[in-house]
Amino acid sequence: MENTMENQQPDSSPHPPHPPLPLSGLRVLELGHNIMGPACGLILADLGAEVFKVERPGKGDDTRWLQGFGAGFFTCFNRNKKSLAIDLKHEQGRELFLKLVEKVDVLIENFAPGTVERLGLGAEVCRRRNPGLIFCSLKGFMPGPYAHRPALDEVVQMMGGLAYMTGPSGKPMRAGASVTDILSGGFGVIGILAALLQRGQTGQGQVVQASLFESVAFLMGQHMAGAGVSGQAPPPMPERGRTWSVYELFAAKDNQQVFIGLTSDRHWRRFCATFGFDDWAEDPKLATNQGRIEARSWFFPELQHRLQRLTKAELMALAEQAGIPFAPVNQPVDLWDDPHMNQSGGLAVTETPSGKQVKLPKLPLRLAGQTFDLRLQPPMVGEGAADILQLAGLSPTEIEALAAAGIIATQPCRHAE
């Protein structure tokens, strides 16, 4: 499916001015890589913070060059940021970084355990330079026996029970997106915002910690509680006990699939009336959800047979008319053309490293009806770094000298149209 936007003309109609973004004026350094740290920085950046992504001069962050499953990591998680390309292994680069720490409100890092400390950029060092700093450390594990371990999204999905709950018995399966990385980054944002509120009261910054493993454990809380209440460990989701009589995928006439979930007897009555199932609407054995569960051996095969007479479009149109929960089985790329995502303004046209454009989801959040738009395309290496370097008092001559020595890299900042 074609994902470029080359044939679309920019919208030249006048737009009313937006109110200031909620985090305007907040300045952030992001020592982030892969997804967890960049996701945390992305949320802050979309909300209006000035986020400087710290990466190496020259090659930049490794996610710029990933292929396969990771090919879109950089494009997805680095919009609305500027790039601060600085060599942190060089003494002059480290000292420059600490000078910049004095000018920011928040520092995010999700390096491997002990890395920032070995670089001389740990929380104690940075907070001595800036006592008001919110230092957000995103790791695989909270302090404890596992704190030294490196972690990945898939590792903690296995450890925390998410993979067990997702796959069938004996075949644990990771979720189909980096849910733990993104959730942990979101918890990091929550902690940062809470710490900023406290700083407003005390004048002091603090260390914020969020982690992958504990985030998975939080997701599993509902199943842990269920086991505590029922006395039985829950089976994987594909084998879960039946709560609703109709909560399934159905094959349509054109070999497409549609999910239908009837979670109340009101849904059932509307379903029968709209689909023309008058015989079932009048059958007392099917009048309640429990009755339909008990009649499933004969009722459900007949339901499958009846629905398979309809095409996917016909089935969805009737389900919409009936006001019951339903969904087609889409691929992620189908969201490019989804009418709701497009008409509700939920997609942002984003530039990929090759210069092509792709529509990507905005934050699933609105404040006073306002969405959070793309203001800066994912930056080139060093793009926008001069803004914070000048704020720290470096002259153009000093910036040029550091760039010539390979300690930093800078490029002018591009703004989205």
C-alpha cells in the first residue's frame, strides 16, 4: 500500500491561532534511545516542551539506521524535537553537557544500568549543577535484585505474564507493539509532571524513576486480582472463560472477518431486530446472556452460518445501524485511510529519513478540544542544537570550533508547514 503523501497539496486555508501549548517554556534534555526514553520525550514535546534529543555527532542515534521491525522507530518517536549532537565520551563534550544541564528543567535517560554514572552524568552530578532539575531515569527494573539486568520490551513481557496471557497455552506471545516501552515512557511523563508540581511548591527537583518490568506488572494487576478473588489463576486470553454469549470473530461472505461483541441483552435485542432474526428475538431460551451461553452448542453455529451470508461491508453496515460493538480486522497501515482518524485530525504528516511522508498518529489526547500537532519534523543530526548552545552562552565562534573538533554537530532547524 502506498504510504507517501506526494500528491497532496498543503492546506493553505487560514487557521485560527492556537492557545499556548501546556508545556510551553519547559526545556528538556533527552538521553534516550530505542523507544522508552524517546516515547517519554515525544509526549513532552507534543505537549509543547522544547526537547533536545542527545545523540552522537555524525551517525546520530542508532534507531536512525534500523531496518525491519525497527525501521520506523526514529520517525515515530522523535517529532517535535531538536537534535543535540554531542560527544559525551570526550571530556570537553561532557563538560559542555553539564553546562547545558544548568539551563533545562528535565533530563530523561534510558541508558543501560550504570551508563550515565560511568560517563560522569548521573543524577547526583547533574542535580549538583542544577538543584531544580527533574532527573527522569527509565530502566528495565526498579531498584532491587534485578536492577543490574539489561531489559527489553519482550523480556519483561515474558517475565511479567503478558506474553503468557496473550498466546495460547504453551506458546507465549509478545504483544504486537512495543506496549511496555511506550507505557513506561508514559509513566515517566506522569512522574515528571508530578515532580514539576512539587518543584513549584518546594523549589527543588528530584529523581523520577519508571521501569519496564513494573509497568508489565501493573498491566497484570487485573489478572492478579481476578486470581485473588476467584482462587484460580487465569488462563491465556485465547482460552479465557466465556463471559459474553457473542464475543467473536465472524467470517463474512467475501472471506473477510468482522468482530462482534454483544455485552448486554439490549445489544441482543437490537441485533436481532436489525439483522432480521425475529425467530431468535422471540425465543425465551435466548433472551438472556446466560441463556445464550447455555444454548451455544446449537445457537452459535447457526449464527455463524447466518452472518456468513453477508459481505464484510453489509455486516458492518447492519452492526453500525444496530448500535452494537463491532470492528473489522485491520492492519496498522489501514489507519492511513481510516475515515475517523483522518476526519478527526488524528494523523500528522511526518517526514521519513528518505524524505517521503507518512501519516502517523498524534497523541490520543485533547485539552479543551485542542489536538497536539506536528511542529517540527524528526530532526536531522544536530538540527536545532544551536538554540540551547547559544542559551548556554556559547558564541558562534565557539560553536564552530567545537563542531570542527567533532565534539558537536549543528544544523539549522526546520519547522513543519
